[in-house]
Amino acid sequence: MVQSLNKTAELTTQGISYLGMGAKYGHFLIGDQAFEFFNENNVADYIQIPWANVKAVYAQVSKKHIGRRFRVTTDSGNFDFSAKESGKVLKVMREHLGDQKVLRQPTLWRSVLARFKKRKDV
């Protein structure tokens, strides 16, 4: 059994991890020390990300609707997750990380416009 990094759990909810091939279903445990994901089928398959290692969290937002998917960017790479209660998950993460690290993920349209703007400036 894996030892949790958190001393207290602020939010526990179901979620999906998109690390590697396919989706892995499990539970998110968000607490005072870290963001953690535990796989339902294989308890040894887990992801633990301390708050100090998180660079940014990107969420899909269109108008006022928050999408289910979000990406956690860390020192060692990117991790993609999904949750039905993504709004609650992001709210608790924002309490630990601050507003400057929880960001909107750029839409396809904004990405295309940014590429044209770079070419125009050169």
C-alpha cells in the first residue's frame, strides 16, 4: 500500500488519468501537501505531485463553462486528468497554488492566431 503525502484530505473525488496508453480510472486525493491520483484496479499505480513541484494547471474553459479535462505541468513533465467535478478540484488547487498558476488552456483558435502573429512580427 502506498503512503499518502497529505496529512489532511480536503477533497476526494473520482477521476481519470491519461498517463501512458489509455485511461486509468481512480480517485483524486487533494490535501494540504500534494495532489494525488490512485488507480482503482492497481493500488501500486499512483501519481503524487507535491504542491512545490507544480508549475501551472491548465483547464479547458469556454465562456463560463469549465470542461472536465485539465493538465498539471510540473518540473518533470505534464499530466492530463479528467473529473466530473473539475470545478471543485480546480478551486481547491487554486487555494494551494494561487490564481497565477491556475490558467485557461488556449483554444485552437487562439493557438492559430498566435502562430500568425509570430510570423507577422518576424
